[in-house]
Amino acid sequence: MLVRSYHRAWEDALYGPDGFYRRERPAAHFRTSVHASPLFAGALVRLAREIGADHLTDIGSGSGELGAAVRQLAPDLAVTGIELDDELPSTLSGLVIANEWLDNVPCAVAELDDSGVPRYVLEDLSLGPVVEGNERAWLNTWWPLAEPGDRAEIGTTRDSAWSGVLDRLDDGLAVAIDYGHLRSSRPPYGTLTGFRHGRECEPVLDGSCDITAHVALDSLGGTITTQRDALLALGVSAARPDHALASSDPQRYVAELSSAGEAAELLDPAGLGAFGWVWTGSGPDVVRRASRALVV
């Protein structure tokens, strides 16, 4: 029986005929910034305003939660949702957001064998052929493995997916938002994991769970910041309301207290606040405006 590469098995487990995304509603299995608070959508609306965009494209839109939140806050802002298996349009403009999209782009997994040679991991977790070509070059540049048993998720498929967005970008700003890492702090054993019913689980390749891996943010190109810093720059604050408001306007106090709690979750440096924002602008005016909007 032929043992497939982990990459191919991962792809089938998510997007094949019986794959996770064919039969499940992803929001029931994991919580994103969009689900955490409408403050996230509000920050993106402010970013769109700052760069002069009248259109927002949501790549990896899922059930459309982000688009619905944006439309409620800014009915004049056109929104287009693009799902994981949809074709990208020939041109992208305005504000383009890929929130937790790239972590669901399957990629090859490599492990350093006992002789110090990187080999592909197969679906049964045994080691297969030697990693060569572009994927070997990517490993050498972005995620060199040091010790036998060290693993890496080879980011060529993510880089290619993101390049496909940037190649289409015309007078706009593209932002990839994801949990990730940099070359200076790559995890030695990789980051593959699964999610089922809101809990982290073993990444089983049978379509019963979501399977993700963190993104090598620096290999995407562009400017990198944290979600915490980006949202702070866009006006999201976890400051608690003045307690005196509890007496003078208790309804407003409760609402502001709730908003502060939601903001704290989005800004948490040990949680959603640690997500990376990798952004690239097309056109000098967009780059200037984005730089001003996203710097605290």
C-alpha cells in the first residue's frame, strides 16, 4: 500500500470529498478574533478608512462572520468573501484581509534523520524521500534544522498562496493575520496541531478535525507587527471605564466594561495579541497611510 506524503494526506483531510471543511462548520471548532469581539471588525473598518479604501476582501471567509460584522458597522464599505477553495479575482484592491487563512494551507513536513539529512514526513509519520529542490532551498533559508528529530513545516505553499494575493494587488493593502513565528525563534519540533469542538487535539488525518500549523511570517515578505500593536494603533483599548459611571449610567458602565474585556482578549500578548500581521501595500500613498495607521 502506497503511503502518501503528509502534505497530500493533510490536503485530503481538510479539502477532500470527506474532508473537514466539506462537512463541518469551522466556527464550531475554533475561536478567532472575529468571534471574540466586534472590536476586531471595527479596527479593520478604521484601517480601511485610513487608507482610503471603499472595499474589503475577506480571504478565507468561512461562514462570513467578518463580512457581516463589517457591513453592520460600515454599510457603505463593499465586502467580498472568498472561501478557501475559491479562485482569486484577477485584481484585488482596497483592503484585503486574510485572517487565519495561511495556517490552513497544507504544506510539506520535513524531519532531520539520524544522518543529518532532511526527509519528508509521510502520513504514517515515517520518513520518506530526501527534501530537495525549492523546498530544500526554503528550509536552508528560512528554517534550517539542527538536530536529528527536528521538524519543520516547509512554507513554500503558503508563500506561493500569499504571492498570488500580492501579484493581484492594485492600489490597496493586503494583510495576512495568523499565528506564526520568525527564523530567530522557530519551534524545533514544528507546530502541527488539530482542533475539534473548540479544543486542541492530535492532528488526525481522517477529516474529523481541523489541522493547522503556524506560519513562517518572515518568509512572506512585507512588514511584520503583532496584532496587539496593530489594534492598539487602530484605537482598540482595554482600559476599564471609570467606576463612577456604574452609579451615574449603569447600563453604559456594563457595556464599556464588557467591551474592555473583549479588547483585553484581542490584545492578550499570550493569546490573540501575539498573532502576526504581515502587510504589504501597493502604491506609495497606500504604504504611507498604512504605515501611519499601524504604528502605535
